Amino acid sequence: MLFELEGEEFMALNGSSEFKFTPAISMFVKCDTQAEIDHYWDRLMDGGESMACGWLTDRFGVTWQIAPRRLPTMLQDPDPVKANRTMKAMMGMIKLDIAALERAYDSA
């Protein structure tokens, strides 16, 4: 079955019950605001289970990363001090908090 989410096309098949979802493959949702993070997090957590660093598993067993769009840029900053502060802040979170990540990134 082909389906589309937010303009991206996906294919799903039933390969049989012997194949299970694992965190080795996850869906990544890029969010611009905390309201977006909260929206996707709350809906996907309905029957799901939270993990660390903005990851969760929905009620079907699919793993998702709900994260600020800017996070990869912050984590790959050429200034290792800024990148490490951001990583340390993220490692202490379950659902990601954009303001707290930005404070960690920008703090001197």
C-alpha cells in the first residue's frame, strides 16, 4: 500500500507476522515549534511508550523521533563546546524541549 504523510510517499507491506518493527528504522518528524513537538508527541504516545532523547514507540511498535528541525545543525556545530552542551541537554530529556536545547546551545 502506498500512502503519503506531509508530502512524503511511503510504502507499507504485510511481510507476515514473523517480521516485527524495531528501533533500527524510525520515522523522524522535524518540528519548528514546541507546539508541533507537543502535538505529535501527545498523539503518538496514545498507547505508545516513551524513550530517551525525543524517541517514542507508538501503539503499533513503530519508533519515532520527534525533534526540532534545527537539532542536527546544533549537534553538528563546528564549535564542539556548543554541540556537546546541546547533546548533554538532549540526553537528559524524554520529550525534547526546544527552549532548553537552545539555552544549552547558546549559553556561554
